[in-house]
Amino acid sequence: MQARGIFVDPARVRSPKDKPRVENQVSYVRESWWDGETFTDLDDAQRSAEHWSREVAGMRVHGTTRKVPRHAFEETEKASMLAPPAEPFDVPLWAERAKVHPDHHIQIARALYSVPTLYRTKEVRVRADKTTVKIFFGTELIKIHPRKPPGGRSTDTSDYPVGKAVYALRSVDGLVAKAKDKGLHVGIYAERLLGGPLPWTRMRQAYALLRLCEKYGDGRVEAVCQSALAFDVVDVGRITRMLKSATKPVSPESVGKGKVVQLPLPRFARPEQHFETRPTTKKEGL
């Protein structure tokens, strides 16, 4: 309707008397064309409907206008119509309740779009077509973004408060580069952490990983990341617990030279008596 410039005036809900002339035509179509008609397939039905519209319904004398509808269309109405669209109609995607997250972004079709800080933590309505994403608060249009593919992000730094725009420009690649400076396996761990379709949602964990390097040292975090990767554990919370529970290594200076230091026994080690073999004795009288 929009492509042809036709205004649609819908009736009110549960108010059939708002459109009696439209409803009256349903019985005419049903009884004149549909009733008793059989079709072999969809193409056959379309051909039959087109023939009925042109030669039957279109060539009758209309009861109100007393004109032939097909002649009236070709002589008067057709010249006022716009040209048909050259491309298929772009069916938009509507999201009636999209939550604006604390980082000023909403997620639509697996992509992120920024919203002004005034609407942070509120719910907005979103209309997304092939090229444009429009964000509404109620009936007010508050933001327009170009459509991004899944995993993409469109951020307008002016949506952030003054002095906070730097957070909108945080680079995922920059985080990975900083992690690689801490150690080979720390860098690989950061790549695994931020390698999903929406890496911005896990940037806080990447920053937490870098803070662990500052707190526990690059070497210890590198060793724990290597162990975690071997078991395919990609969870910064688990890394933190592993570092906290790890025993602090004993420095060589604390152990005297030439002294034998007893190592802690294994958890499931058995005592020596368990492996002793008792001598078997022959029964008396044999």
C-alpha cells in the first residue's frame, strides 16, 4: 500500500459497522467466484481469480456508481496510481519491547545499536528493515541507525554523557593485544573469550583477566590459562578461583641447603602395611 501511495484507514477493533461496504463484498466474491470452484494448484487459482476480476466482476454494472468498474479504473483511476515497485516489498522486523542495557545499547537481530542516555534501562520499540533501524520511545522516534549484520555494532558517541564517550570506543582488538603482551596463553584465552558473535558483551571479563595479571603476576596467570585451555574452560570466574586456591610456591631461600624436605603425601596414597603379603602356612596333618 505504501509503495502505491494508497492510504489505509482501518476500522476500529470490534466495530464491523465502520466498514459495511467492504464486508458486503465478501459474500459477492464468495458466491460469484469461490462457491463450487475447484483448482488444481495455486497457479490455477490465481488464473481463475484474475479472469473473474477482469471479465466478471470488472465488467458488471456497479450497483452504486452505475459504472463498469474495469472501464472506470482504466479511464480515471489507473493514471493516478504510482508505478509498481521494482523490488520485492521489504518486510520489517518489529520489536515491541527492547531493553536498553546499562551500556546504552539494545540488541536487535544479534546486533547492537546505541540509544541516548536518557532512555538507559528503559524499554523501546524498534523497527528494522534491510537498510535502517529506527528506535521509538512510545510514538516518538529517538534514534536511527544503519542496519548491521549479526555480530555488528552501531554506536553513536553522542549518545553517551559528556566525558563517557571513551567507553563507547573500546576496541576488542586492543584488548586482545594487551592480553598477548601478558603471555601467549593469556592472549589465546582472551581470543577465545571475545571470539563469539557479540564480543562486546564479554569485554568486562576480558578486563577482569587483565586485572588478574596485575594482581597475581603475568607468570601465574599464564600458567593457569594454559591449564584452563587444556580442559576447554573459558570462564574468568573459574580462573580467579583457581588463582586464589593455588598454593603459593616455596622460595629456594626458605629451604636450607642439604636438607631433605618431605613432600606432601598424595591424597589417596595407601600405607605400606596395605601392601604387605603374609606368609601362607600349611594346614596341620598335611
